[in-house]
Amino acid sequence: MRHLAIAALLAAGAQGQDAEPVWVPAFASRACRPATAARAEEQGKTAFATRRECCQANRARLGDFNFCMTRKWKGVLGAPPATATPEPELEPVPTAEPGAEPEAVWWPAFASRACRPGTAEAADVLGQPAFATRRECCQAHRAGRLGDFNFCMRRQWKNVVDVLDECCATCEGAVCGEAAQDCEDPNLSSVSTGDWQCKCPAPSVGDAVTAGLASCVIDECEGRTLCSDAEQACVDADTDYQSLNDWECQCVAPSAGAAVTAGLASCVIDECSVTDALCETCAKGTCAAAGQACADGNQDHL
């Protein structure tokens, strides 16, 4: 009777009718698996009308029999793969004000194995390949695997990506300009927020800070030769980037004189009275030792 049932299944397959699967031994997994009658005949496997018959014939031990009866299979051997019907395309949620709805396109979101909606302007600014529909985008980038294509078609998105420069006058990055620093938004996508940076304006230096003000400094004496050319020292007491033109030329010992902001100091040295070892041209008591008076007619430090 069993062989008659198998013959009936083969006949049904030959006539193009939908037939119930048969069961064949899958020795590598100690179980029986479902297959089409045609595939069983093609592979020369003994076909059984029910799983129990197959397991009883090939799995005499109780443990193996139980495993054989409960083993899960994804599909029927020899049957064509099931074609999943993708769900209808989701309408993108506009982020623009009513009456100014943006044109929505779709582009690959590689990190999430899907395609996401955005405006045509955003696609252009961000350098993304734009597709008119989600299906076109998913087919172009997820054609290899059905699971990825289905995921791509079903992935939910909260909004449409638009262009957003967080350095705009009404955005959080405006604090940079208020502090006389430069603002930069490395990602102009509306879904990439909080990544704007404040940068130090040239010629000040300092590390850029994300979502906050940078600590910028400038030494106004750097590269300045006015003081050194006159054998004076340049000193910038406050190197804050907003404290400008407060550098000074100061007299270098043994000369003396008041420092001058943003200019040369008036430095003098009396070579008769100075005994500092740094003064190689000073009298240092030479005149007095000879019973003579010392006079320095030009006390300019140079």
C-alpha cells in the first residue's frame, strides 16, 4: 500500500498538481527530511508517505527516533523557493513645513542594510545616489539576498533626511560665532545632530571641540622681531585669543626702562654706575681706581 501511495504522489507531480511532500532519510543529520517525490526518485532515495514511517524504518533507537520526529526543516527538498511578496512602499514622513513639502527620494543606508528616505537636495549635498522609489533602491543594493531585500522594504524610518547645517544663526552652533570662533558641521544630514564643532580662528591655535567652545590661544610675540631687533624682550602676558595687541617690548638687564605696549621701550644703561657682570662695557670702578671721575654721555642701551 505504501508503494502505491508513493506512485500516486509521483503521478500527481507529473500532472502538475500540488502534491504533499514525501519523507526521505537524511543520514548526515540522523533524521528524515521532507522532499518532493520527484527529487526522491532522482536521488534514488527510498520515499515514505509519512515522517513516522521513515523514522521507524531508519531510526531503530528510541533517542534517534525522537530526534528524527522533532527535527525542524526550513523547506521541502526539491521544491522551488518561496517568493516573498515585499510589502507596499512606505510613504516618507515630510519634515518641511506644510505647503513646502520636499521631494522625497531614496538612498542606501549601508549601516542598516536598508534604503532610507530623504530630500533630493540632501542627496545632492551628501553625495548619495538617489532613487525615485524605495523598491528601485532596494533592488539596486539588496538584490543578492531575499532577506535583505525584504528588510530593506520593511524598515521603518521616523522622518525624511533633509539638509541641516547646525552652524546656522538660529542653531546651537551659533555659539561659536558669538565667541568669535569658527563653526563647522561635518555632516549636514538632519539626522546627524550634535556633531557641530567650534574651531579656533586663525592665527590662534587650539583643538576643536564638538558641541562646545574651543580653548584658543595666541602668542602675539611669535614671529614678531621688532623687540628682538632692538635687543629687547617681547612678552605677551595674556595669550587668550580675544586678548589682542597687548604684547610688550621690555628692557633686558642690565638696561632699564618702562615697558611699552605694542611698541619699543625706552631702555637706558649708565655704564659708570652699573656693576652687573652682564655689562661687559661698564667701567666697574676703573675710573675711581685711577682717581678719576666717570661720565657716560650716551646712556642708550644700544
